[in-house]
Amino acid sequence: MDEKKFWRIVDAVRADAGDDFESRPLVLQKHLALFEPEEIQRFQQRYEALLLEANSWSLWGAAWLMNGGCSDDGFKYFRDWLISEGEETFKAALAKPDFLASLPRREYFELEAFGYAALKAYAAKGAGELDRDFKVEYAVTAGEEWEESDLPTLFPALSAKYPRN
């Protein structure tokens, strides 16, 4: 699936879900249910490519600040949320993670179920199990690792918005 089509789907999901970001996974599943299994598979491949693209220490630092800490699983769920925010936010965050301070505060910035919507839509089609690229789970995080004490310098806007006690 080309990137433009992928982001059009995500944008439609965001529009349909409105302010209820927790409903995005189910809305995505419903959108994907309109496609043939092969197209759902291509969506998943693009999704996994974006998860890998966002697998950076700088974004992990942003997730750490925004969520008050962040495990490796939590970082995956943060990237699920970030993809669900759409192309503009995704690309701006990749370019400059401190940009995320411009988004409204919420209790947490994770959306694990968004990452499973394609699997559920594919299975609902009776197509069996969706092929997944498990290198997403084992990929080395890109960039320079940070210490928690480095985060205020690296991300001043996020550190101001989400201070650590």
C-alpha cells in the first residue's frame, strides 16, 4: 500500500473517531473490513515500516516524558498512538520530538489496540492469520541513547509540560 493511501485511511479513522482517541482501533478495524485481505496485508506492511521508522531513542525520550516513564512495550504502544495521530503529527514528531509538547495533555499517550486492528480485520475476513514482520519487535533502537537526566536538555518543551517529580 502506498503511503498516501495509508495516511488517508488513518485520517478517515481520526475523523470518524472524533475526540474519542480510544475508539480509533475499532474504527480502523471497521475501515479495514471494507478491503480485501491482500490490501489489509499491505496496510499492515506499511504500518510495520512506520513502527520501524519511529523506533528512535529521541522518540523514546519523548514517550518517557509524556507518559511518566516508558518500558520497551510502552514505547511500541506509544508509536501505535503516534501513527494513529496522522501523517502530519507523525512526521513532525520524527523530525523534532519536542514538537509533541504542542499537543493537548492527556492521561497517557499509548494506543496498543491500534496495532492489532489489521490483524482483527484480516481474521474477520476468514483469511487466517495476517503475516507480520517480527523484526519490529527485535529492532535495535536508532540514535543515541540518553540518560533520564539528559531529557530536560534534549526536550525542553516536553520537560516543561511534563515535569518529573
